[in-house]
Amino acid sequence: MKDRALQSLSAEYLKRISPFAKAEIVEVRDEPNTHAERDAEAARIKNTEADRVLAKLRSTDLVILLDLGGEMWNSERFAKQLGRWQERAGQKGGDLVFAIAGSLGPGAALLDRADFRWKLSDLTFTHLLTRVLILEQIYRGFTILHGRTYHK
């Protein structure tokens, strides 16, 4: 992550989340998307990136994929969903994982592996800004679940 301001925000939200849950960021390398306008090349890129994400996952992990085809929630509904996801991940003996696909979208195998799909917004954001937004929403969700005043 090259943008220092976004680095700082990510670190701040990770710190804020820490009283509620252990959190870490794991990055995988983007595939260069030269000739991504070709359908076969775009599929190859998405599948390669999906394989890199899948290699980091355990079978017991609960995977929330950030995806334009996913479901959107307001903050209160997201908080309830976050609580359910956290409980379900614990029951499976795994971690709750939020995955951001590459710029071309998720490969088929990652779509298949996702337990839930979350659409953050109709707007388009950079991956780095998306990371900050996800971390902020996770923190907001935990504060709602624990009756803290941050949400208002």
C-alpha cells in the first residue's frame, strides 16, 4: 500500500477493531491485466488471482466476498450480519475472512468458495480505499453490537 494516508487509516481501524476481534490484512499479488479486454485473458487473470486468494484460505474459514453482485445492508443490518458471521466462523473453527477480488472481479472458484457476497456500494472505489471502508464498517458494526456510541 503506497498511500500513506490510507495506510494510516487502515492501521487506525485495525487498532480500533482489536478490542473486539483479532484482525490482520493479508495481501496477494495482482496479476498484470494486459489484454484484459479479451474475454479469455480476463478469465485467466481472474482465475489466477482467485487461486492466490484461495491458497490463503482454510476450509473452515467463513469467506465474505466483496462483490458487485452481493447484498447491501445499512449499518444496523450489517452489524447483525457481522455478529452472525463471527458466530458461524467460530462454530466452524475458522476465521471470518473479507476478500476483495482483483480489478476485473472475482474468478469463478472464488465466487464458488464465498459463503456470502457483500456489495459495499454502487460506486467504484480503489482497492485501497475499499480496504479502509471495509475496516471502518467492521469497526462500526462491532460498536453497534456492543452498544458503543461511535455509530451515531
